[in-house]
Amino acid sequence: MPLEPHSTSTMLDSLAGYPRWFVALCLTIVAAAALWLLAKLLKWGLYVLAALVLIAGLAATGWLIFR
């Protein structure tokens, strides 16, 4: 009984049935959405950081004034 080569199925194999331009378009859309989400997270992170700096600065000023 001869051994048959074991074929591994990958994600790229499942995309092989689609036209290359369609796969490239979908990957471009996914990459753009990921960049947009990352930009939103960074923006809100900067807002939180600015608020924390403002609160810490006001607290330190108040502590120095009323000490």
C-alpha cells in the first residue's frame, strides 16, 4: 500500500479560488479598517493621558497650596 503525500490545507489555499484582485481588495479593506481602529484607540488613549496629567497637575498644585 503506497503512502500518499499528506497535503496540508492552509488559509491561502482557501483563497486560491478567488481572483487575485478580489483578495487584494479585501486585504486592503481589512488593513484600512485595522489602521482606523488603531488610530481611534491611540486618540482615546491620548485623551485619557491628557486628562490624567491635568488631574495630577491640579492635585499637586492644590496639595502644594494647602500644605
